[in-house]
Amino acid sequence: MQLLDRIEARRFVGREFLLFLWFESELFEGTLSTVAHGSFGFWIERRIVLSAGKEVTQIKGAYPAGSREAKESLQRGKLPELAGIHVSLREHEMNFVLKADTLALSGLSLAAVLDGGAEEEGAGLPPAELLGPPQRKKKGPARGESDAAHEAFYDRMQRTRELEELLEALYRDFLALRLGPAWEAFVEPMLKTWCAGDEGTELDSDGYREKRENALGGKKRR
Amino acid sequence: MPALRGSLTYARFFVEGELPEDFQDRSMRAIRLRAMKPLEPDEEALERSGWCAIGEPFELELGHENVFYNEFVNLGFRTDRWVIPGPMMRAKMKEAEAAYLQKKGREKLSKREKTELKELVARKLRKQLSPSMSVVDLSWSLNDGIVRFFSLSPRKAALMMELFQKCFPVKLVPEAPYTLAARLGLSKAEERTWEELTPTLLGIGDLA
């Protein structure tokens, strides 16, 4: 099988990964953890799109994944295609949309550190229509300006990398569970119970956490 | 969505292959060779892509200082394309057809004459218009072996990959659940399950 065929044949794993993140963030009340990162805030917000074939359900709101419609879509066989996600890692708050089929990020907003103070990205920039037609810049911006731009770029890339590492760690944990005996033994049954969402059904999050940690090598998370 | 400011929207590509020792010098030559050459109205090409400085679509004289940011290779991927609005083309074509037929004293154009006339009209209109331009930032982290391409358009990604692989002696692999799993590494047992993996069925009426 060619690489492109293999890529296409495993797109569904991205959707299962997003479903798994949604499930665990709900089960653990918006606090996930990895061995490398410890605990951090992680929840779905603003928007979730679920689909199967041509059938698409889009839900918007402060907590779209908590709506009855979202669970009903799962029960009808739809899986999350994309979701708005909030991550709270150490002192950083990040929002972005995760696209399940490609694992691409869109609309990732980071707080920029410029001139020694925190500043929200995009703040203070004039609207595009006020900037006028594009002009060829004189060669070589002022050195201070150039250094500040480079510093801002390194800062953005550093934080982007941190988020990517977090998502990769989550994906690695997911793969360890998905591709091991844990999936059939307790993850899938728990997912199905959660998905069915019957009122009065209490999910044993502590029991799940313990089994999960054992399956991932018994590494205790903070 | 640019790399340098604002919110970030991007696709990742994993870089496969070893970089040569004289990578920076060789790369600069290859990058300069494939720097954007703006379209001219009289040339045959209707679309062209090339490199520009990141964040500076009109900066086409690329030097080490505006490409290498420590361990990053930063470039703008610029694509120019002639776009003639349909109504404008139709109106000018109608005028040109009428003038041609009157000059020749005929009532109808042959297919070939129509094609030639269309090309002539398009060339004339291109002299009055500017090509449409799109620019996508690209940042290659040499330490991580990751290219971040700040667009999610598959067409732009395909064009970028073509230019990138002409320029650099490495292979680009798009990120996807499959390729990320391969990059993170699976055990033998996981690989066996991975090869046979089928979707989890959760619902009572699975549509997939």
C-alpha cells in the first residue's frame, strides 16, 4: 500500500483521538495529564462539528460538547471532525481548533510577550484597510525593530512547540491504549457508557484512572 | 494566517532525509534560484510560485539574514495568478469578435479564430490588470525536522511541496494520524494492531 493510501485509511484514528480527548476531559472535569507535563486544563469550547459521510452536525456555544445534541450525534454514529479547544498549561492559556483528519491546528491564539509585558496577539494592529497598498520596504529594518520581530517569532515558535509536544504526548497515550488490550478491556466499554449518557449512570472515573495508569505503564500522574 | 503575528493556522510536514554539511550555502543558492519571478502580461505562464521573504511578499532579493533565523528557515511562498473577471472577459470578447467579423466581412468565426482572439483579448486585458497574489508563510525548524506551512489549503500545500522538494534535498511528509504515529514510534505489538485497526463503533445507528 502506498503512503497516501495508508494515510487515508487511518484518518478515522484522528477522529477517535478527538473523541477520546472529549471523553477524558469530561470524565476528569477538564483536567488532563501526561507524564511529561503533569496536570493541565483541557476542554472543548465554542464549537464542535460531528460528521459521518455527508451528515454533519455543528454545535456552537460556551460548552458545545455538553449538549444533548452532541451525544445524540455520537449515538447515531457520527464522530468529531473538529473541535474548539482550550488549554491551560502553566501560566499559558491557548485556544485553537483541532482538525481530526489531519491533526492540523487553526486559529491558535497565544499571548505574546513583547517589550517585557504580556500583550494579546493582534492587539494594537491597525485594520488592513487602514494600512494602504503594499509598499516595498526599504532594505533592512532598523536593527531594534528587526531584533524585536525575531524575538517575538522565537517566542511564538517556542510556545507553539510546547503545545505540539503536549498534543503529541496525548496522542501517544491514546495510541498506547487504543492499540493495546486496554481498549477492549475498559476504554471502549467506558466510552460506550459515556456516549449512551443514560441519566443516573455514574461513571467510575477513579477506577478508570487507575486502570488507565496501569495500562500506560503504571506511571503515576500528578 | 501568518507566522509572525496574529493567530496561527497551519499544517505540519515532517522532514525526512539528512541535511548536507554545506546545507546553508547550498540552500541559499537553491532558494535564490527559485525566488519568485513576477508574471509578465506577455508571457505564456498564467500562474507561478516562488519564494519571497517571510512577511514581505515584495522582497524577492533573498539573503541569509532574511531566511535563516537561527535554527529556522523562514520563507514566504508566493503564488501569482492572472485572474480576469468573467464579465469583463465576455464584454471585451464580444467587442473584439464584432470588430474582427466586420473587418473580414464575415458572419461567423472559426473555432481556431475564436481561440486566437480570446488569447489576444486576454493578453491585452492582462496589461491593464495586476495578477492576483497569495502568500503563505513557511517556517522550517531544522532541529525538529518540522515544516509549518501557514495555510490549510491542499492545493497550496501541493504546490509548496513541489517547490520545496526541488529546492532542498529532503522529503516532506504531511502530518496525519498515520504519519504522526509513525514519527512517535510504535512497538512491534502496536504495529501489528495498527495494521489491522478498524473503527470503533459506538452508536446504535452507525452511519459511517
